[in-house]
Amino acid sequence: MENPRRFIRIWLTTLAGLAALVVMVNLLVDPYDVFGTPRIAGISTFKPKADDHPMLAKTYQVARVRPATVVIGTSVADIGIDASDPVWPQAMRPVYNFGIPGSTAIGNLETLQEAVATGAIENAIVFLDFDNFLIPQPPGKTLSDDEQRLHGLLGGAPNASRPMQVAEDMFLSTATMRALNDSVTTVVQQWVPDPSDMASDGSSIKQEFVTAAQTEGMHNLFAQKDVYDAERMGTVAHVLAASNGPTANLDTVAAIIAFTRAHGVKLTLAITPRHSDELEIYWHLGLWPRVEQFKTELAALVATQGNGVRLWDFMDYSAFTTEPVPPEGDLRTATRWFWDPNHFKRALGRIMVAQILGEDAPAFGVVLTPDNVAQRNAAVRAQRQAFVCGNSAVLAAASDRPTTDGCVAVETAAKQRGPT
Amino acid sequence: MLFNSYLFIFGFLPFVLLGFYLLGERQRDWALLWLTVASLVFYAWWRPINVLLIAPSILINYGLARALQRTGETRPTLAKAILTLGIVFNICFLGYFKYRMFIEGSLNDVFGTGFILTRLILPLGISFITFQKIAFLVDVQAGRVTQFSLRDYGLFVLFFPQLIAGPIVHYREMMPQFRAAPCRFDATNVSVGITLFSFGLAKKLLLADPLGSLVAPIYGHAAAGIPASLTDAWIAALGFTLQIYFDFSGYTDMALGLARFFGIKLPLNFNSPLKAPNIIDFWLRWHVSLTRFLTAYIYNPLTLSLTRRRAARGKAVFGGRNTTIPAFLTLLAMPTILTMLISGLWHGAGYTFILWGLLHGVFLCVNHAWRVIRPRIWPDTRTYNQRMAPIGFVVTFLSVVFAMVLFRAPTVGAALMLWKGMVGIHGVVLPWVVLFDLGSFGNFLVSLGVQRAWTSGALLLDATVRIAVLLAIALALPNTLEILAAYEPALGVKPAKTPSLILRWLAWRPTDAWAVGLACVTLAGVLSLGELSEFLYWQF
């Protein structure tokens, strides 16, 4: 029937009805785990899209969990540490993984503050990535959306912009096409094998790693990241070429130590491990002295300011970090400890946590102090020498390259890599 | 205030419409005054200083128009001088704000002058408003516009649905509509308006905007001097062509729909240009109101003047298939290239826009030349059209895509970099996994020189699928004007005499099914409002 008035009436009614339905669906599925809607089997057990907005999801998750122990760090901690692992003793539970992909040292401090703002934190383990301590990263002049939703500002003042940001979060998580798309994706992903997930405890599983490993092979995952990191770190090395200054951003680590001491939180710092592919990039770009300087200065800082704080160093050429990568075209063989040169798997994360907690575990990492840091640096150099000698054919192309040409060198090495 | 914002859709528009309809019930003049004031608020929203810049210009143009009207018949020389003054004033106004920095920068580059480059606040929609004001003065001088008041003129210039990015309208096609508009709620107009606006919103937010993030890194890399591979270059070229296509199409639909809420039909501005079988036809479909302005106020007067001069000297003039080369060059090629140069400059103060205009000028000349030559070598027009139309379409499409790189590239160097990529000079690079999945054919490609990239094949697949789907929509589906043709969505648009099957099926009627379907489209658009993005044509 053609009737313009009726057309407008039906259009308006349908529009309002559909809008209400969209809001209800988004609330039910809760794709970013903002509302804490109970996870429903077949609908929302896994939260793959929370991973796209980790700070949004985790800020609300941590407030609900009110953990006794928090894990802080970048994507490395986010993926590699399982907050529900049985390795965690009962006294330290609940554990929350507040690892945020791409986080900086300042970001680590902010997430730590946010976790402590829940009022229940007793222990904090902060994973430090070496590459976050090369270029100074001062706080931004304006607050990002992610920072606006935090309870407090850096320095401890209350964050006045939080209520507005929370209102925006609620709106964008319910009444947008993106939220609806993500709700639908969330439901669909429940039915695929190995979906990505951000658990309620903040630990993440990345489906893209699993899928890429199965469809493209581990070799491709490593090679892709090798090329990317060689470019990225090459730029950093170029910037640092004329600089012999102190390690950047250690003042933020000092602030982390001071903050935890002021709030009675037991702090452990841990330098994250890297696969030998990544370590070789540092070597060939001339960054290894920086690695050793970082460890030395960090150990000195912890010794002088961190009353009772322990600093673990997992960045070495051990059997874990030098695990061979399957050859090109091999889609079956999986690596055991690493997803790519930067991201360790949960299996290695468990060993690291066990080491930190003093539980029974294979030997990996050492507690760094000013007394043993030189010895540790020399030992890692020796490990590297042994590794290079044992893999000379693979590394030949890389080691012959000038240090400024790391990208090409590593790409060549990656392409030439065969079974070792 | 963006058309695609919560504030506009849920605040400004309902408020203005409510006021317009309520006032219109009592007094039409109040409703039109309300619309003028609302348009001024809309214009001032971003930068109130815009009003201080545009208001004196409106008053000066109105004064000049009045002077023209008084002197037009009795003192034609003075009228001509006033018209010239008006045109110069408007061009200088536009030039000062839009081109000063570009000119000073160019002088610095060429002559080493020491102009300090300062970026001025560019009044919104200045290019569109300037052309409208010039057209108005010309029409007054030519006697095509005889009755006007300051209030009418203000509404004509400021009418917010077309204020920022067109269509470029004529006083004589707008004011009769304003004078005849009922200024009351009209269910048919509102339902047509809702449909047009919803289609436009969906095109902009669902189809155009997602392409921005796809192409931006490639243009950014090209600007940084990083060569683009064949696949990347084509993704950049096709992706941006489709982005601006759906962006401008979406904007135009929204402008048509908004005007229709007030009972006004704006002129045709966008009519599936990518379906054009030749470049002349392309310009009759892309930004139609600009082509109309350039043709009427630049190309035609220039051609007419040159033709008269040649005729007075006894030289051959343009005469279809008997046209001589000098006549073609003087009377068609030169005015065409000059007009398109102005078109390029109008779009932006930069060498890329100038080159874009010149390139289209050359395309048009080649097309016109072929029209002169073709009857001599292929006299049967019917068989020619049957056999050559698909080739014409492909050549036109590729020419448009090729030139569109200039429209998006930040520098000519970046455009060159992408063009080289498009013809394969920078090599062919495919993700490792794609070559691996192709098996022996992948190895064959590698042996031909195809390089492997350690990137995910998912990105290439995603880009390819998106571009293919959008091309299918642009090329295979009827456009909004065709779908709503029975309700004259744009001024003068009538239903096709022999509509296609799909068009008959999709033809819009105010039915229950359309109301439900449209609600879904509207909702998809409204739910995508979260990330604000400007229309590409608003920058002009």
C-alpha cells in the first residue's frame, strides 16, 4: 500500500524497534566484556573482539575481578602469561593479566595505578620489554581515550574526565554498528576451532597466531616479524647512533617502584625474553651494548630504590630462546616456546612465573643484582657465541652484513633458514 | 556541523524542521526567515568567524546585483564594468583565501622570493559559494534574474543543504521553488527526503569511509618515496576512486534529501559517472552542477568569442566531421583545456589538482577529436556503438582511475610513484602465502620475477574483495536517482521510459516493505556515526 504517512510511521517504528534490539544484543553478547554480562556457551564464552580494544575491556574487567596479583606489561605479557595457570599459588589469587599490546613504560605505570585503584592488589609482576627503554617516551600532553577512563592521573590526582569517557564507552559498546558487528563476530567465533579470546582474568589467546601457523607456517610468522622488527629497530638504532646517554625511561621504573612501595604492593620486575631471531637483530644493529647497559642500570636502580624488589632477567640465548624455527613450507611443525621472535607462548610463561615464585621449574633466567650483572652479561655473550657457532650456516648471511643493513641481513637469514 | 554527526541528525535537523513546519503553518515568510537563520547557524557552527567573512561578501554581491539591475538596460557599458568588477571581486576573494599561499609558495620556489607562508582560515564552501555568486551576477546582467530581495538572496546563498559542497545552484531554479514551497509538513516530501538522506548516510559511512584506511598508508608511503608494487598501486588507485565516488554520491544524496524536507528539489549532481562510456559523458555525470557552471560561464563564452573572431577573419570554424585541425585546436582543444585547468584549480590550490584538470582536459580533447574523426573511418554509428561501447567504457574507467591518483596524492612525485607502480615498474609483489597456495603456478610467477612479501595474504584478500564488491555496486546497480525517479528526487529527473528488470523491482514507493527495508539502512548508517569523518568534497 502506498501511503507516505504510513511509510514514515512504519519507518520510525521499525527504526526504534531495531535500535532497541541492537542495544539488547550488544548487552547480551557484551563483545568487549565491558558490562560483565555472564558468558553464555555458544554465544559469548570467548571474547575475540575484546582483544581489539584491550584497554577498554581490561579497565572494566580489572575493576570487577579486584585481583590480589596483577601482571603488567605489553602484548608479550598479555599473550604469554596465563592468569589462571595452576602455577599461581592460592595466596596470590585472583590473578589478573593487565598486559596491554603496544604499551609503553608510562602505560605500565598507568595500568598498575588502575589495578591498585581496585583496592585489593598485594603483588605486582611487571614485565619490561627492552625496546621500551631506548627512546624517551614522556607522558602525552593530552589524555588519550584510554587514559580518560582511568580512575587516576599520573601523579595520583583523580581523573575528572572519567565519567564522560565511561558514558561514551557505554554508548559505543551498545549503540554502534561496530559493536553490533563485533557481537555477531563474537557469536560466530564461538563455533570455530581455537577462537581468539580475552578471558575474564585478562589473559589473551590470539587466533591469528594459530591460524597463521597452520596456514602459512611458523617460518612465515617469524620471517614476517623479523623483517618488520629489523626495520623498526633499524630506525631506532639510527636515531641512537650518536647517543651514548643513559637508558631511557628508567625514571618511570623508579616511579613504579615508588608507587608500589607507597601502596604496600610486593613488586617483581622481569625483563622479557626474546627469541634469538630478535636478539640477532639487536646484535647486527649494534644495539647489544644497549641491552647490557639496560640490564646494568636497571639492576643498579632496583638495588638503590627497590627495597625488597626483585629483578629477573630472561633475556638470553638459552635453549628456550634459541629454539629452531621450522623450515619454509612446513605447516605442521609447531614451535614450543615462541609464537614469533617477540611473543613467548604460555608454556614458557609458566616456567618464568614458576621461577619468579620459587617453584620447581627448568632453569631459566636469573635474578639480577649489581653484583652479578657483569657476570650475567658475559655469560649471555658466551651463550650467543656458542649459538652462532652451532648455527653458522643459518646466520652466515646475517653476520657478514654491516650493522646498518640489519633489515636486509635478517630477511636474508630468514629466507635461508632451513631445518637446524 | 557534519551531516553525518549525532548533533546534526538528532539535534539540529529535527529542531530546524520542527520550527520550519510550525512557522510555515502560520506565515510562510517566517518559515523562510527561520531557514535562513538556521543556515547561518549551521555555517557558523565550526568557526563563527566564517560568518564575518561571508556576510560582507554577500552584501557586496547583492549591492552589485542591484546596481546591475538599475544600469543593465540603460547603460550597458557601465553594467559590463560592474559585472567585471563583481567577477574580479569574487575571484580575488576566493584567491586570497584559497590560493595566496600556493602562489606565494610557487614564487618562492621559482624566483627565490621570501614570502612567509601563513595558512589562512578558509571559509567553508567558499569555492561553491563563489561560483554561485558569479553565476547570479551574470544572470542578473543577462536579464535572466529580474526579481530579488536581500532576504531571498541570503537564503539562496546560505541554504544549508547545499551550502558547503553544492550542488552549485542557480538563483532562477531555486527561488521559484522557495516562493512556491508550502513550508509545511508534506508526507511525500519527507518520505522521499528520509530515503535520500538514509541512502546517502549509508553510502558515506558504510561504503566510502572504510576505504580511507585502506588507501591512506599506500599514498603515505608513496609520498615518503617508498615505491608501490603493482598490487598496492592498483589498490590505492581503485580504492580512492571508489572512496571519493561513494563519498560524493553519499553527500549528494544527503543534500538532495535535506532540501526535500523543505520541499526543495536540488539539481542533478551525481549520476553513476563510473558507468560512463566515454569521458565526455563522465563529465555529464560527475559533479554535474560544476560542469554546467564551467560550460555556461567559461567554456561557452570563450568558444563563442573565438568562433566569432575566426569567422570575422574568414577562417574555418568548428563544423562536425569537416572540422579542420586549426579550428579544432583553437575552438575546442584550447577552451576545453583552459576550462579544465580552471576546474582543477577550483578543486584545490596545488600542482596535483592543476595536473588533474589538465589531464582531464586532454582526455576530453582526445574524445572530441575521435568524435570528429570516427565518422570518417567508421561511418555506421549503430554498429560502432554496439561494438565499441564496452571498449569505450573500459578506456574511460581506466582513464578516470589513472587521473584520480593525482586527486589523492599529496605531491606530484607521489602520484608518479604510484603510476609507475600501476604499470609494474616497481615490480609485482605478492604475499608469500598466496604464492605458496598457488603451488607450481606460484613458482612460475616467481620465475617471472614476482617477488615474495612476508606479509599476510589476508590483507590483500580483504582489499580485493572490498574493491570488487564496491565496483559491482557502482557499476551494476541502479543509482538513487533511478530508484526514486517516480518522485523526481532531483530537479528534472524523470523515470526511465524502459526501466530494467532490476530497476522495476527496486523502484521506490512509500510502501510498508520499503519502510522496513529503509529503516535497516538508516539504522546501519546511524549506528556508524561514532567515528566522524568529513566529506572529501568539503575541503574544496
